[in-house]
Amino acid sequence: MRNPLLQGALLLLLAEACFAGIGALVKYSSGMATEAQVVFFRNAFALVLMLPFLYSRGWSLLKTQRWYLHGFRALTGLVSMYCFFYVLGQLPLAQAMAVLLLTPFIIPVIARIWLKERPSQLTLVAIGLGFIGVLLALPTPAPGMTMVLLVALAAATLVAVTKTTIRYMSSTEPAVRTVFYFSLLTAVFSVIPLPFYWQPLPNEAWLAFIGMGILAAIGQLAMTRAYALAPASSIGMWTYSSVIFAGLFGYLFWQEPVTMSWLAGVLVIFYAGYITTRQRLL
């Protein structure tokens, strides 16, 4: 029998690789497009790419009684997106992706209060190890970055709320429906500021937007399915993997250095993820 925790962890790894790829494309396009354009087209292309999935499942899949949760998730997700894209423009890719590494610390708190999920002591130890790994893997932010770090904290908190909402909805809302409404509502909401921040776009920007849409659709489907299979407080640790993917992308595309400290942090992060998952497999 397949273990849902293992499946959830693997799907979350796939999702984080996609999200790190989106971060790289956002960083690449930041000099060619405004933030409003990046947010809108990222959501619009993801919505278009979701349509074949929806068609294959049937339009009846759209029926839902939980509009308020879809709307809440879209709103928190969109605000976190604006915050995160701002941070991406201010910091190197690996550092910026570290923003979301705060999320696993916040998820268990929200899940404990809202979903009544109680993380084990070993999970808490693993989270602490993951935090140590992050500190080893990432360079210290430059002075004068207080506002950027505050925005980063807001982004991480909102992402934690979004992911916990997915878990709360998973009993009645399948992954395709959840992702479709997220893409639809965020595209609708993000079109509002677009006319005020429009500028001509080169072909490279359009290619980046299409890539974001593809990665966003895959990542959202994988993440939504992951949190439907396993408790947020158990697999949220794997969110740390995004810094590994970000470090690789930063090295490949922007020649950001890979240090021994970074490698040591990566090993600690993976070990933390291993022990928090292994305890449920035994």
C-alpha cells in the first residue's frame, strides 16, 4: 500500500522545485516588466494551462459550497505573491527564496489552532534542525534591509495561511478545483492594478511569463495534492527544499557562489526532512 506521507513529501518537493523556478523567472523578468505585470501574467497563464485539466475532469467539478475559502485562499495567496516578488527584486535568488523557509515554522502554529493538528516532538526537533540548516546555507542579509525583511515575514505568514487553508479544504475540494479557482480569482484580482502599471514588454518577458504559468500550474497541483494527502504540520518541513533548488538556479544562471557553508546547510535541511518523514513511515 502506498504511504500518503511519502507521496505528499515527494509531491511537495516537486512543487518547491517549480516555485524556485518561478522565482528564477521572476528575477529574470524583473528588469523588463512591472511587478503588476509579472503577477497578472503569472496567474493568467497558469489559468489558461489549467483549462485542459478541468476539461478532462468535466466542468461539473467546479461546483462548490466553499466559495469563502477559495476567495480567502486567493486573497492571501495574491498578497503573499506581491510581497514575495518585491523581495525577489531586492535580494539574490537563494536569499529571497529563504523567505518561504519561515513558512514551516508558522504552519504548525496555524494548524494547531485552526485544524487541531498536534506536531510530534520529533517534528519540532526536525523543524529546529531545518532552521539551523537555513542559517548555514544562506548568507547574512546586508544592513539596511529592515523593510525587506518585514515584507518577507509577511509573505511567509500569508503562505503558511494559504497552505493550511488547502489542508482545511481538502476534505471536499479536489486538487484541480482548488488550483483552478486559485488561478481564476488571483487573475481577476490582479488585473485591477494592471492598467496603472503597464509598460511595453519584450519577447523575452512573454516567454518568461509562459514559463511561470507552466511551473505555477504544475506546482500548485502538486502542492495541493500533497497537503490533501498528508497533514501540513508533518510535510511542511519539505518547504526547505526550495532553498536548494534556488541555490542551484542562482549558481547556474547568475553565478551566485556555492560555499561549504551552503553545502553543510543543505545536508542539515535534508536530514531534518528525512527524520520528520521517517518517523511516520516506521
